[in-house]
Amino acid sequence: MQTVLVIDDDLFVLSLVSDIVQSAGYHVVTVQSPEAAFQQDLENISAILCDYNMPEMNGADVLIAMRELKECHAPFIFLTGHEQLDDLIPVAIRYGAELLPKPIHPVELIRLLMKQLANVAA
């Protein structure tokens, strides 16, 4: 079973996304902070769903740290309600991440997750 790491400081969103992903048949690990995410065994993570706006560091910084410091190349999807994406889009393109705007639509989330995981398998 593939494992999806969900990073979001908002407990409601964390629970909602976890429920959606679990209902699609994935194992889910949830954390409320980037630091907690970095402490996970990232070799067993198949994909990462990450909020963009968090108090400690933003999602772009998390993605850069995952790729460059933790050498984690799991598919990465930003979950964002962030209006100004000028700083996010270049990082997403550089590291092959996807953007999913909030509010989250379950079908779109699962479709994007399955697409990202299929790209890794190909």
C-alpha cells in the first residue's frame, strides 16, 4: 500500500485531506508542521501533500528542503488557498510539483495524486 504524507497546520484540513486520501485506498501519515515531516522515514513515502501557508516555513521552502536536504523525490502537491502564486510557481516547475487550490475537491485531489504516482511508476 502506498503511503501519502500530508502536511498542514490546520487540523480540520489535515483531517479532511486524510479522510479523502484514505478513502481512495492509500495509507496516510499526517503531521502539523514541516519539522515533524522532516522527522518521518521519507524513504517509505510515496507522495507528499503540503499546505503552502504555514507559520514555520512555507510550502515552497518545504519542497526545496525535501528535494535538496532530505533527497526525497516523492511526488509533491501543494494544497493552497494562496492568492499570489508568483513565488510558488517557479519552485513548483523547478521541482516538478503540482498545485491544487483550496477549497479541495475530493475527486480532483485523488485524480492529481494518481496522476503524480503514475508518472513515477512510468
